[in-house]
Amino acid sequence: CTGRAQPVQSTCPFCLYTLKWIFFVFDTGKDVTFVVKVDSTNLTRKPTMKWLKGKWMDLGSKAGKHIQLKETYDRNTKIYTYEMKIVKVVPGDAGGYRCEVSAKDKCDSCTFEVTVEDAGEDEGELDFSALLKKPEPELEIDVWELLKSAHPSEYEKIAFQYGITDLRGMLKRLKKMKVVEPKVSEAFLRRLESAYSVNKGKKIVLSVEVADPNAEVKWLKNGQEIKTSAKYIIESDGNIRTLTINKCSLADDAAYECVIGTDKCFTEVFVKEPPITITKLLDDYQVVVGERVEFEIEVSEEGAHVIWMFEDQELSRDDKSSKYRFKKDGKRHCLIIQEATVEDSGMYFVYTNGGHSKGELIVEEKELEVLQSIADLTVKSAEQAMFKCEVSDEKVTGKWFKDGVEVQASNRIKISHIGRIHRLTIDDVKPEDAGDYTFVPDGYALSLSAKLNFLEIKIDYVPRQDPPKIHLDVAGNMVSQNTIIVVAGNKLRLDVEITGEPAPTVCMLSDTVQLTKMYHVSYNHSIKTLEGAYLLLHMYKKSLNHNKNLFGFCFLGYLMERKKKGSSRWTKLNFDVCESTTYEAKRMIEGILYEMRVFAVNGIGISAPSLNSKPFMPIAPTSEPTKLTVDDVMDTTCSLKWLAPEKIGAGGLDGYIIEFCKEGETEWHPANTDLVDRQSYTVRNLPTGEKMNFRVFAVNVAGRSPPALLGQPVTVREIMEHPKIRLPRELRTKFIKRVGEKINLVIPFQGKPRPIAVWQKDGQPVDEKKVGVRNSNVDSILFIRSAEREHSGKYTLTLKIENMEDSANIDIRIVDKPGPPTQVHVTDVWGFNAALEWNPPKDDGNCEITGYTIQKADKKTKEWFTVYEHNRRTNCTASDLVIGNEYMFRIYSENLCGLSEDPCMSKNTAVVPKTGQCAERPPYKEKDMSCAPKFTAPLVDRSVTIGYSTAISCSVRGLPKPKIIWMKNKMILGDNPKFLMQNNQGVLTLNIRKPSTFDSGKYTCKAVNELGEDEVECKLEIRGNYTYTEKKLM
């Protein structure tokens, strides 16, 4: 191989390149080896070497039979040698290469270029016989076909070779000639659609039709080949190839390809996930403080995403400090509150993408139960007294009182609280410790009392004799005297205290009678005998079918409970007994099925529950209709309109009922017999001149809603209304249409009674043969089926009601394409340029000329190319002309409708002379440009509103530059800061900041130089701000 290279000295402190090659040239088929040496004397670790081709291609990944990489290390010199060998170089190996070495934060690189050339053939003997042959005639080449097939980078070369001078025109023509031909697939007769859609869990079939029935087809998913399985079924039937995907999941949402050889067709499959619905709704919960609450729902699909909310606040799983815990088990989703508080009471919501549910949580304060009360104590002197009680909540604290005074702990008095037990211990009891002791728990309306009796020991003993006495305490259980009540089936234990000195002898007797038993308790004593008769009743709990007193015990009332259908959790509706047989349940959710049951309560207790009621759905009436207003009033009718209720609910909305009554009366009369579906209604047959009240009800299954009322009565009488034209915004300026288009103007107006509408054009009544007019109660329509130029003009609409009227003007302009420009001629030719001038067209198409399009053509080829588009001036310069050619020009005029139908040709042509034939220029005589001041644009009279800044402008020319003097009423303004004077290349402007009525007057601008002077003046009027009433009076 051969190579040409330029050595470059390395600047890297740790690398040593023996030679940096810049450019290599090799012959095809030869082996090439590149060697790089790296000095690692100053390096702490082994350097990393990379061979790169182009910018980013790492050749280490391409190493193999064609590219071989080698690395050696010399321990003596500490030099690493890296080699890259390319076996049998091919043209594809040509390009830029780079070797890059790095170690820690140090890096060095070397770039080089490789060119591969064909091997040269051995030159034989010279043979001149080919020169003696007769030259073959050259074939005529179509340059446009050559350009169509050439690369864009070759356009300039081909244009120069075949003498095309107008490159811009060539590119425009070539763009029109190129037609994008759709690529025809040879392998596929029918390709895949661009996209497919399938529901999750369903089956989808992808099908193509191939040209060759024996062709092998590969199916790819995201670039990976699909193998036949139970999920993917690949079938072949003649020319049809199908891919069936069973039970589509979200993993099947991907891009799919069908490949035959090098031809492919693509598609994309979208798997739609069905909406997640809630199959088990939330239950309502009623708990006490501290209990665990678990809201649970079931959804239709596993892995669903749900959102939990409390009232209007979303409950987040990311907040680790939150009291809420979330659990997901398949289709079950749970919201857990470990210890409920009163603040957790409220409505809880759960949302999915296909539904929602809500449940109510009621948290009640926990009642404190007394498990062991304190007892009276009788102690002797120097003994220990201990009061002890036990409550249900171990966290409850409390205070001890003696005779209403709080007891303070001391060395002798000790107060303890261990768990649920509270103790008051008094050591070495003294007489002053006797009294009433009370324990009061903190935060509860509860107190426990006991008495401490101090026992004194008397030495003298006096025998005492007391008559026998029976102490039977039946307080709280007695209906009548000495009657004890016990529920049937329960045990009865009767503890009777008997006193008497000396100790009496007890004798208990009974008489057996049906339903009742009389027990006679007697005490025999030598002094006196005491007997008592007691009645024992066997009582039964009251059933729901009885409503009478039983043995003197009255019926107390009812307790109600409700639950959602399908749930097993009952919620109390009332805590106080309801004596009535009717009850209104509140705080229920519309659209949810509920069941109820009732308990009866009497003095004995609560009965068994009644049978569950039939499932029912709470449905409430809608809220009242909104924004009830009067739309129109006539002599016997009144038109009302309103909006739908803000809250409709599960019962829907069936319609509306309208009622009316006279002012001062209370009897309302219906205006409609059937429900009204619309949100408007006209009440008819009303008495003229009467004041009437109206109201509207919304009706659904649950009944009528609250009424919507008017704020004040309505007088039934037609109101005289001034005529007023409500001209649309687009008609307040010139209304422009093209010739042949339709014109349909709808002008709304108002006025009562119906006004008379009259149309005029330019002060004359419109010709109804050319222009159509239609009038109604609320608008007037002017229409023209096919607009012509003669329809242009000023149209006036006048409304009249008796002696009142209103009018509006509409300026209609019908436009058409303009005519061609006139007098196009070449005024000058120099170098490669030509100057053109022309006059505007005689017919501007009834609208402003927006520009001109200039085209040129070589007189030889007569092919037209555009020089300028949308040129606004009536002159231009055509440049880039070719030397020696003669050009002719044509110009189109342009307006809102487009270019003129015909162009105007230039009267003369532009001949670009060849170089070397320079014409003699006449002697140049410099023109004297000095002139006296002359105003080219005068000042214009203006009328402005007070307080709004304004400006007046004019323009002047003159040489030398004239001095400008501004005057007001012939008085020089000078340096007044209210006036700002500007001069921009001869355009003079006087800005007046926030003018007042004092600034009205004549303003003069005077220009003076040494050759003369000139002045212009104008009148400025300052208008005051009038109110609407003042303007109307004016």
C-alpha cells in the first residue's frame, strides 16, 4: 500500500506518538496496519485506548476478521504499543478515523483520513487507431430529465454545463415537474392498517395479503420476532397471512411488523382498558372514640387504581405521618383508621375511572362505665382507710374531694392511679377524717361518693333492746308499695336485713297462687311482731304487636336502624326513644338502596327487631329553578324563562309547573296542565293591566321542588320600546364581497310595537328586482343572490315607530380582479440590471392595488420567470441578467381578488451588452440641489378629545436644511415642555401632551433657509367629554 502523511508533534505530557498521520491513500485489497505508542512513565494506571471511525463509531465492537486490534507492553521503556490492522481494504473503509487515549483526567487523540483507490492497471503500448475512427453523432440530451434524476448538489454544475442562467426559475420549474410517485409494494398486495384498537381481554386478528403464496413471513413485536404459542397464533391460508393475539393485555400494546425479505409493513395496536366499576359499595359506620374503622370496597378488576377522599380532601398514600392506612388485596381495597376520633366523623368517598361510592362515619364520645364503685367505710382510730374504685378507661384521670374540698396528697394521705383503678389511702385515721368522700373523673359528668365513719370505742356497756325490724330496699324497682319486678326466666335473690336486740328469729312463709306468689316474712319476739306483704310479678318483654300498658308499665317508644342493601352493618337512626310511629330518616345517600328495622322499648327493655323493610332508594325533590325572569310582556300574555335547578339528584327532572295569581291574593292558578320540558313558557289569557305574581316548580318522582319566585309583580301591558338597530360588528366597517358571491345581511333590531323597516341605497329606495328584503319582528334581512359591481354603495336601514326612528348605514363594496398595468417600458439598462417603470391599471377592481408581479423572459427561449412578487411600487430593477441576452418583461397587477387576468407587455426590451464594448459616458455635470423650503405635505385640521395626547404632522424639503419654527395663533411655542417637536428626515411632528380646551387654535409650521421661507397652518379643536345624556340631547 502507499501512503502520504504529514508528521505532527504531540503536545500530550504522557503520550508519545511516533508519528501522527493526517492523510492516507491506500489501494484496494491491500492489508493496512496503524501503530500508536503511548509513554506511561508518569502514569499511575494503565491508559485506555479507543479506535473510532467518524464521530462516534467504536471500532472495538467491530473487531473480527476484517479489523484486528492488538496491544503490547514493554516493561523496560514502559511504552504501550497499540495496533489496528485492516485486512484487504475496501472502498467502504474510507473515511475519517481517530485514536483516543485517556488515563484519569488526562486525554490525547490523533485524527487521520483514509482514502481507498482502485489498483492501477499495467499500461500497454500506445494505440492511436481509435483516433482515426469516425466520430459518432452525439445524442441530444434533455437537460430537464437529467436534472430530475440528479442530486440537488449537482444542480449548479449541470446548469453551468448546459447554459442555464436563471437558477431561481430553474428550481421553480423543476419543483413543478417533480411528482412524488407512491411506492408500490411488490411483496404485499394488502398491507396492515396504520393502527388497530382492541379491548383488554379480547382477541385481535392482524391480516395481510402477499403476492407470493410461498413467501415466508415473519411477525415482529417491538423489533422482536414472535413465535407461535397459545397466545400468538400465526396462520397461512393461500395469499393471506394472519396473526391472532388472544386475551390481549396491556403488555400487547405495542408496534407490530410483518416482514417479507426486505419489505415490511407496520402497524400499532392500542389496548383499551375497560373502566373499573365498584361491585361492593362502602358501608356506613357508627363507632365510639378509639375503635378501629375499616372501609372496604370491591372493584371489577385486580390492580385497579382508586382514590380515597375525606370530604373534599384527597387521602395520600405518600404521607407517612397520616393516620390513614391503605390495603389492597386483589379486588378488595380498604381504608383503615386504627383509632377513630371525633374529628374523623364525616363522609368518605372512593373514586375509580368508572364509578364512585361514599359512606358515612359517625364517631361518638366513649361513655365511661363504673366497674367498681367506692363503699362506705367505718374505721377505728389509728387504722388505715382506703377508698377504691374502678372505671372502664385506664387513661381517665380524676380528683378526690372531701365535703366538697379537694383532697391534697401528703405523707399521711396518698392518691394513686394504676390502670383503671383509683385509690385514696388515709393512714392513721383521725376523728377529723370522717366525712363524705367523692371521686370525680376529669371530663365526665359523673361522681362516686362514699362516707367515712370514725368509730369510737366506749368502755361502758349498756344492754340495749330494740324491737325487730325488717329492712327490705326495693327502691328503683317498685311500681307500687312493696312490689319487686323481675323478668320472666331470670333468677331472683332477695336479701332482707333484719335488726333487733336481742337477735330475732326469722320465719319465711309463702302462699302459692297462679301468676303470683305472696311471701309473708314474720319475726316473732316477745316485745313486738312485724309482718310485711310483698307482690312478685312475672313480666314479659313487650312485643311490637301490643300497644297497651302491661301490669301498670307504659310503652316508651321505638328505636330505628338502617343499613345499605347487601351490607351486614346496621346504623342507629335515633338514640332517644321515638314515641311516634312515624320518623324522618336523614343523612342518606340518593341512589343507594337501604333497608330498615324497628325495635320497641318499654320499662323492661328492648324487643326483638321487626322484619326488614323492603329495599328502598332515597329520592329527594330537586332544588328550585334558577334565574326566573320575564322575557316579554304583551296585553294578555307574559313570557317567562328560567334555568334548570342547580341540584337535580337521582330522581332526575320530569318537567316544570307554572302558576300565577293576582297581587294581594293567596290563591294560585296553574298555567299549564301538562309538565313543560322547555325552560321557557308563555302564560296566556291574562287580564290586561293587572299586576300578576308568577312562580315555577321543578317536578320529579319525589314531588315538587321549592318554588322560584319573581322579585316583584308584573304588570300585564305591552311596553312601548324605542326602536334600536343592533348592527353587527363586522358591518360597522366596509363590507367587502367578490363578484358572484352571495350577500345575506341579517340586521337584528328591537322596538315595540313592531317597527317599520325601510331600506335605501345612496338615498334612494332599493330596487327590489336586484336586491331582496325580508322583515320580521326582530330583524331585517337584505340578500343578493349574485353580487355585481353595480351593487356597491351605501345602504341605509331606517326603523320607524310612530314619531320615533333609528337608522344605520352599511357600506357594501363588490370587488373584482383588476385590469393590467399600462405603459410598461424599460427606462435604463446597466451592467446586469434593467430599470422598469409603469402606470397603475385603469380598472382597480373597486379596491386598492396591493402589488404587482414582474416576470422576465429571454427573447430566445421565451420562457417566463418571476422576478418580483407583491411589488408595491410602480417601478423596479430586474437584476441577475445574463450578458449578451435580450429580455422582455410583462407585469400583472394584484388586489384583494388576486392577479389580473392579462398582463401588460413592455414596449421595449432590455439588451445586456457584452463586456469589452463599453459605451462612452457623456461628461457628468453635477446638479445644483439647492432650493428654497417647500412643504410637500400640509398640516391637516384635527378635532380631538380633551385629555388624550395628539400629534400634527407635515413634511418639508429644502437645501440647505431649513430652520423649523412652530407657532400657535402666530405666537412662537419655544421650549414649552408640553409640546414635543420632532424632525425626522423632513417629516415634522408636533406632539401635544394631554391637551385642554386652552390648546385649541391655529397652529403654524414655518421653514426658513437662506433661499426663502414657506409655512403651512391648520386648525386644532379640543372637544370636551360629554355624558351619554348630553350626547343624546345634542
